[in-house]
Amino acid sequence: MFLIRSAFWLALIVALVPSDPVAQARMYQTASQALHRAATFCDRNREICAEAQVYWAVFKDKAAVGARMATDLVNERMARPTLPPAHTPTLERSLPATDTLRPSDRTPDWRGRVKA
């Protein structure tokens, strides 16, 4: 399924590329300028990037605490000994009779009668 999706998106991108050489050159120049502007964003907006670095540091600290907590919980759970299954009586032992059904209880009407 991954290959089919990838082939679809690749075909869509190729279909959107213009076939005119002048339009191709213009598209290449536009993509190059967009990449350059994205790469030099922090050079043009130092205050925003400085503030983003503070938020990124807080995010990393919170992620580290969460990962440490998850690791501790998993390790604690794995280190805990598992309890043996509850003891269930086997059929080999003789148990006191607990049958309280009457013969009429064993033949319900909804089953119908057996025809000979």
C-alpha cells in the first residue's frame, strides 16, 4: 500500500511540473528562493528565533521528564513478580454434591420432544 501511495504522489508532482522550459526555469527559481528564505529565517528574525529556542528548551525538558517517567513505569512493571494463577479445584478431587436441579429442569420445553 505504501508503494501505491508513493507512486500516486510522485505521479501527481510530476504532472504538476510545467512542460514549457521558461515556466520550468521560473518554477525552479521560485523554489530556490523559497528554500533560501526558509533557511535564513533566523538571520532575519532574531527575536522570534530566540524566543522559539526558549520554548524548544522547555519542550525538550518536558519530553525528557515524560520519557523518564514512562521508562520508570515500564521498568517497575517488568520488575514486579507475576502472581501465580489462582488455585482452581481439579475434577480429580471428590467434591461434595451440589446438584440441585430437578429432572424437569434438565428437559426444557423450548427444545421440543424427541420423536422416535
